[in-house]
Amino acid sequence: MPDHVFQSYGVHRWGAGMFARLPNGDMGLVNPARPDAPAASLPVLLHALDARGIHTPVLVRVGAFLKRQLEALNTSFARAIEANGYQAPYRGVFPIKVNQQAEVIDRIVEYGRPYQFGLEAGSKPELILALSRDLPKGALLICNGIKDAEFIRLGILARKAGINCVLVIESPGEADTVIAEAKRLGEKPALGVRIKLTRRVSGNWADSSGDRSTFGLTTKEVVDLVEKLRAEDMLDCLVLQHSHLGSQVPQMMDIRQAVDEACRFYTELRRLGVPLTYLDLGGGLGIDYTGEARATDNSMNYTMEEYCANVVETVKYQMDEAEVPHPTLVTESGRAIVAYSSMLLSDILEASYFDRSAPTTPEADDHHMLSDMAAIVDYLSPRRLQECLNDAEYYREELRALFRRGVIGIEEVARAEQIFLYVVGRIKDVVAQTPDVPQEVLEELSAHRDIYRANFSLFQSLPDVWAIDQLVPIAPLQRLNETPTRRAVLSDITCDSDGKIDQFVLGDGVGNALPIHQLNAGERYFIGIFLVGAYQETLGDLHNLFGDTNIVTVDFNEDGVLEIQHEVEGDTVSEVMAYVEYEPKQCLDAFKRIVERGVQSGTLNPSQRRMLMETYRHALGGYTYYEHEEHTNG
Ligand SMILES: Cc1ncc(COP(=O)(O)O)c(C=O)c1O
């Protein structure tokens, strides 16, 4: 069976070999340790979860995918270091903000142990979390972000407990607090300095780079800091230079040039006598969300191996030129490690087909424009496609205006809508058989897409898709050996017109409609939204009070079988009510009093009252998402 359906979703381009089509058409997860073994079916997993009472939407994390990415990053750096004769190691850290969930952080610490992989904390809560995770000896704990005295104290004293904590000075004022705290404690901290690079990188996060970046010290401030530390006899504390390159940087050239500039600062600081030994390049290593391998916001024109090789090569060259010992290389790659490992799986609840209806005949006293619209099919031909489409749209608009002004009634406008659908359906038929259809016709027709409603909240689960037009791959999880006949936009279940996805990663680029199958009655239809492990889990909000989804962690066991290893139930209605300051028990009591009034006035009988209260109480403890009646949550 050819893979053209599977490939039409671009899985072979963005999936990095982690997903495969099973012979029955299911989407499967490939075991990175046994890539030739049959993949594990995602629909089978969803049915197994369902049987355990864990319903869609569910966020599935795959331990093996996390491990694979973490190993790939470390081994790529090790290979580049070896190949270039670089004289210092790589010691990466994971920026906690990219995915703070305990299951994720604990696995990163575990999988990173052989590589002395550390963590980056961008706030006091993240530091407190990081300090509790037994990091391997030698691993770094980099402290970024604005730090108060307590944060700094923790960072200084943690070193006494053997934790390799480095406090990165983010502003001139922070240096004073660090110096004061160090003196008060009589201890020398390990310090870093965040330097603002002047090079701006391209991409969605361009503003976090270059002069306009809000973080880091300017060149003058760096020089002042060096003198201040020297005067305080603390220059020996300054061991790390932090120069964050950006996030999701699509161009290799940008990375090279930014690394070049970072190296110039490093070698100059060494010349001033600063005993730097670590060069931290921050984030920036991208994910090819579209699989296009292009320098666009959601893609990248390089691979992880190329990134590592270029970084090592550039730093080596610059250091050798300046005769400076090679620094230990640090990066804070977040998305490159976690994006692949999480996917949001959901099901389609219903579809509104923008279909050609059966031919509808206007009634005798209908407005003449209904017959005019119906007559379009008489002159429809390949050469008059645009004209026919214009006419159909014109008549529909005019008839809608007549309805608004009270000239025609609801049945008449309903007939007009049917005729319109029929005419557009006929136009689509001609388009399908016509080469070189004008682009405008295709664009206009593509606006007439089906709407598939999926059980999730864009605002809760895919905030970057909503806020910054991030693209993430989406594909059905079954029937991948059956050509999809529909083209749809996806709508979520929030009652917000922004709660939709209308840009899709496809096998031949980005399109405005998702190829999807016609739903079969009585059959569940699952979809997967992939590469969502970075940033999405905690940025989400409670729009419409849709809470956290169910989460499961799965992994391949020693026999290569996919196991459910950990589950976290999503928020209940009571929980989300409590987040917005309602006390569920008080709501229940208040509702009881209101219902009782209904019984007193005779509008509600006692057994209806009981059913109403039971339903309310049950819903309070249930899932915030659409629940299929035969299996309610909790
Ligand atoms: C200081 C710092 N380090 C690391 C990262 C992680 O970047 P990425 O997820 O692109 O690797 C960020 C994100 O912007 C950041 O601000």
C-alpha cells in the first residue's frame, strides 16, 4: 500500500522517523531503540486509555522520544568536539520554563545523567524545583532571570552542598545585590554575565535577540561590571558568559554570526583578566515543525548535527585565533529536547460539511434572484469559472440583505443557501477537471471548507498556535490508507471564533485546509496534534474554563511493548472553578436553594429535583471537556 495518504500530512518530513503508518492505516509510534519493529498504534492506545477512564483530549508524552532527543543533542556535540579536536566538553542544561512538569524534568535529569546534563532556572520557583532534583555531579544549574536576595542566597549556599549553581547577572543592579549577599555570607559565588549581542536573528522570536532584547548587559555595562568585581576582589567568581542566541532560529547563518559575536566578547573578557571557563549560548536550536527544511518561522535550514558542528567549529576557530583556552560549551536548548515527546490526541465530535446539496428548485413566488442563482449552472464552463463564482456570491449576498431588511422570509433564504451550495459544488466539479484554474478561483473556493469540531481548547492546549500563529503538524490517527475526501478547518469546543486552526502542515507545504475523512456513523475519529512538548503545557489558559487535559506518559518496555507508565487526571470542573475563586461547595448549596424554590412553586417535582442535583454534583467532579455519555470521567 503506497504511503501517499500518510505522506500528504508531511509525517515523513516533520516526524523525524518517530511515526509510522501501520498496515491497518493507524498512526503508530516508532520505538527509537527498535526502529524496524512494528510501530505502536495510537488508536489502540486511546482505546486502552478509554477503558481505564482516561478520555480525550489527552496529552501523551513518550519517554523514549525525550530520551532520543536528549541523547541526539549530547552525542552530536560529542561528535563535533571529537571531529574538531576541541579541547573542552559540552555541558548542556534544560531550561525548566520550556516544560516544567515533574515527569518531564525527572526524565531529563535521569536520561541526562551520563552526559552531566543540568538545568536552567529562570525564576525562584524554578530554582527551588531544580534544587530538589539530585543533579549529576558536575552538571550545571544556571540561574537566569531577575533575582532577589533570597534567590541569590540560595544560589550561593547551594554550592556548599555540591550543586554547581551559577548566578547569571542580568542587570547592573543585580550585581550589587549579589556582591552584598556574598559578603554577608562570607562566600564566593560562581557568577555568569548575560551579554546582549548586537546581532539580531530572524524568526518568530527575533525581538528576544539583538539590541532590542530586554535582557542582558550592554557592552559598557559589562565593562563596568568587570571593574566593579575587580574592585570587590570578586573577579575570580565570574566564570560564565551567557549570550542567549534566541529561540527557534531558522537560519544557520544567523546562529554562526551570533556565536561569532559571543566569542568576541569571550576573548575580550579573557584579555581583561576575567577567568571565564564556560560559554553559554542559550536557546535557539530549532524544530522543523513544517518539515520543509527552509529558513521560515516554523522551519529551519539546518539539522541538529549541523548546529552542533557549526557551534563547535566557530568557537574553536575564534578561541584559537585569540589563543584562549577552549571554553566548556553550554547550551540551553529547550524545544529541541521536548517538542517531539508530547502530542495532544483528541477526537472529532462532529463535522459541518460544506457540501453540494441536492439541486433545489425555487418556489413559484420566490424572489427572482433564486432562479437567477440556480441558472448559473446553465452557463458554467471551464472558461467562465470566475464569473460563475462571482455571480453565485453576488446573489447570495443580495438575498441575505433582503432577508435582513425583512423582504424575504427564513424559508426562502434557506432555499437560497441550498442553491448556493449546489452551484458551488458544480463549480468545484468543473475545477477538478480543469488545468490551470486561476489562483483567485482556487483561493475563493478554499474558503468553502468543512468545519470539523475537535474536543480540545486551543487556548488551553495550543496557546502559541492562537497567539503567534505557530504551526504544528496535525494528522488523523486512523484510515491512513484511505484517501481523505474532505478538506476542513478544525474548530475547538470553546465558544470563541479564534478557537480554530486553519493553517496546516502538509506534505507539499502549508495549506489552509486539512485533508480529512468523511466521518463514519458510530465510529470514533481521532486526530493527533504533534510536536507540542515545548512551552504549550503551562502557557495555556482557562478560556471558557476548559482546564488541564488528562496526561499520560507512555514508554516502550524492554520487550518493545508500549506501556502506560504514569497518568495525571485533568482538571475537574470544581478545580477550575476554584482557580477563578468560586467555592464549589458554596455553589452547590446556592444551587440547591434555587432548585428548592422551584419545588416550592411546583415547577419541579421532587424526583426531577433529585436528578438535577445529582447531575450538577456529578458534573462538578467531572472533566471540563466534552464527555461521551457512556463513559463519564470520574
Ligand atoms: C534564556 C533562555 N534560555 C533558553 C531558552 C530556550 O530556547 P529554545 O526553546 O528555543 O531552545 C530561552 C527561550 O527563549 C531563553 O530565554
